[in-house]
Amino acid sequence: MLTRMAGYDNWKIVALTFPLTLTFGPLFLNLTLGQSGVFLLLSVLLLGEILKNRSGYLEIFALTMWVIASGAKIYPVLWIGCFPLLKRWRTFIIAGALCLTAFGLVAFLRPKANADYWFHFLPNQTREFASGISVDDQSLSGFLSRIMTSNSYTLPGLDVQERREVKWVLPWDFSAQSIRYFSLVLILLLGAGVVFSWIRNNGQTPEGILYSGVLFSLLLFPHMERYNHIVVLPALVWLWKQKALYRHLTVIVYGLFGLSRLNHLWALLPSPIGPLASGFGLLGVLMLLGGLSFALVHSKNPLETKEAVAPPTGL
């Protein structure tokens, strides 16, 4: 599916590019850790497909996979936020109904476990992740915390059986409240830029708008680990197909996610190099989001392009 999205339909190219996909840092991390990111990736690909080509059976399958992805990680719930803007109200309503049905069924069958999850476990985990930022947290707030305040971190070293303590002492030390406010302002500015690119695109490339929303969702919540970046692959492939200019950007971004795979090596570096290098994954998301937004703003409707180059038919 990724190869076809890039504009290639040749089994030789599929065979040659498969190792690039398989060894993509976040994807390989999912496979080695046993994470569910492969299902999230499939969900993004299927949602993009139904935005391009409507099909009854495919739509139900894609939305079912999206519900499963939302149950696994929660943040995929945000992905369908672009559907109303694209005037895909029917798809949006079906997705909401499926999601409410699935979560409602769990609440009905396991009321005690369901209540404990939503009202105790999840809030406690969120507070713990927000206050105890890890080196691998690739959310915007997590990265800002690492580069704006001194702290110490305990993490596996180059040997996964060995625990190392790293202390980064910075010449500045901002309060947690200041970091939260600054992070919120940046999120609002980035969100405004994303919505602007959606409006300017005017629904000409709906799958590109979806992938843009997927990238933005990776910035928001604490404990956004590197394996979650597996869902950037459709955005990388989509941008590769647009223009030759964007291909240089996709190669750079692919490399940044590769560097992010070595995060525990960079963590051994002294500050401020270590804290900055710990955000290679986040930098990859931001660069890709910027390139995608630029491409959405400057995309042309294929019908308009054909009309523009068509020769005059009369005097």
C-alpha cells in the first residue's frame, strides 16, 4: 500500500523498498518491543484510502480498525477531526457510532474495570507522565521540559540490562508552569497553521489533510514514545509523490527517525547536546508537518490544472 501511494506499481520496487520500510526506526522498534503500532499504521492507510475512494466494505473495515487503534492508544480518536472539514459527515457519524458502541459495550460488560480505567488509572498515568518526563518522550511538552530545565534521568544504556543515570545541568531553569504555558502557545500556533493549510487546500487532497492531522496528534500528549512515530510513514510516502523538492525533505526526515532510534546513545552526551539530541523524533515530525502543510497550501486541483493547459477550442 505504501509503495502504491508513492506512485510505484512494480513488484521489483516493492521488493527493493520493503527493507527500507521494515528497518524504519519506529516500525522496527514496534516489532522488537511487541507494540501495536503496526495496527495503527494500517488504520491510517485505510482511512486515507476511504477518503480517496469511497467503498462500503472498505469504509466499515477502515473505521473498525480505527476503533481498535483508538482503544489501543486513545490519541487516534483525534484523527477523524478533519472529516467534518472535508464534509464527510456520513463517515464521521458512522465512525462516532462505532466508537461509542465499542466503548459502551466494554462499559456494559465490565463496568467496574471500565470505571477504574477512565477515572483512576488513566488520570493517574497522565499526571505521572506529565510530571516524570522520560528521555524518550517525543511530545512537544516533554522535549521542552528536557531543554528548559535541569534534571536527571534513569534509562537503559547501550546494554539493555544495564541502568544508567544521566544528569543534565543547564544554565537556565524554567518552572514547570512556564513550560506548560509555552508548550500550549506553541501547540495553538502550530494548530492554527495546520488548520490554515486545510482551509487553503479546500479538500483537494483529503488524504494529505488526514496525514497532517495524524502528525499533529503526535505532538499533544505526554509519553508519546518513539514507536508511535510509525504512523508518519503514510505522510512520508504521500509527500514523496508530490514534487522532487519534497523528496529531499523526506530523506532528511527518514534519517532523523533513524537517529531517534539511537536515543539512549545520545542521552549519554552532556548537556545541552544530549537534551537537544533527544528530540530527533520530534524534529522529524515537525519538519514533516511543515512540508506537508506547505504542500497542502500549494496543491493544485488536477481538473483545474488540465483546464489551464488545455488548448483553446474556439475564437
